[in-house]
Amino acid sequence: MNLISAVVAFFVYASFIVGIWIVFRKTHSDAPMLVVLKLGALVSAGAYVFTIFNSEPAFDRNLAGVFLYAASFGLFIWSSIWTRTTKLTLAFSSDKPLFVLKYGPWKYVRHPFYTAYLLSYIAGTVTSGEIWTLSFFLGMTLVYFLAAQAEEQKFANSDLQEEWLAWKNKTGMFLPNLRSLFFTTDHE
């Protein structure tokens, strides 16, 4: 089962890497934090695949991990589908926002790609059963939080500020805003 989990993990992380070229619009930004993000993601993915492959077999951990990897991949694909005609730029890009996505997964969270990535790190920790791998999840959570804050600051300082603020109040950054999800009076 570890081999299956390691292959699933590799497939998901490889999909994210390919997604950089297919899903996102390119800018000429070599922001230092983008380099940190890419290196952190690559090192984390490699460590997770290696650790999963070499860990003690545990059916329950492997099953939970494969489920989390599937959820991560599903959210990544769902987000990719909604951006195929309006491509987003990579994290830490300095471009000015041109639109506010409020449909598909963006109806629930403001940064579904980051949520998908973070789910994969949780999956790696669960599947490997190694507590030290939690450091990858925590480190990448910080990097994605900083990326999300930078993106949100761009919206707050743009012509889309009002539309973005209204949407921000209805959604969570990485997790759905449960109050808005279940107790909304808005029927969009």
C-alpha cells in the first residue's frame, strides 16, 4: 500500500508542477518569495514521497492519505477548470488585479489553489506517519499565507476594492467561512 500512496503523492505533486505552466499566466516576476515557494514545494514533495515510500506500512494511514491526496487533486482540477479562460498569475507576482473570481471554488474560499496544496501537505504527513513532516506543512502554510496576504493587498489597493471586500467578507482565506456558508441571507 505504501507504493500506491507514494505513486499517488508523486502524481499529485507532479500535477501541481505541470500546472505552473498550463494553469497560470506568466509574468516576468522573479520575486524572491516565489523562488522560496517553488523550492519549498519541491523539497516538501520530494521528502513526502520518499518518506511515504520508506515508512512502516499502515493501511489506515495510507487510505486516509490517498483520500486527502484525492481531495487535494480534485480541488486543484476544479480550480483549474474555472481559470482556463481567465488565467491567474503565480504567487508573489506584482501585476494589478483585473477581475475578482467569485464562482466555482472561489465561491467558498479566496485561495483554493493554496488550499489544494496545503491539503497535499497534510496528506503527506498523515500518510507517512512521521511527525517531523508536519514541519513542511507548517512552513508551506506560512509561505502560502504570505502569498495570500500579498495578493489580497493588491486587491485592497485596486479599482476592484469594493467588489473584492464584499466577496472577502463572504469567504474564508483557505477554509470556507461557515457563517456565510450556512447562515447567509444572500441568494446569489
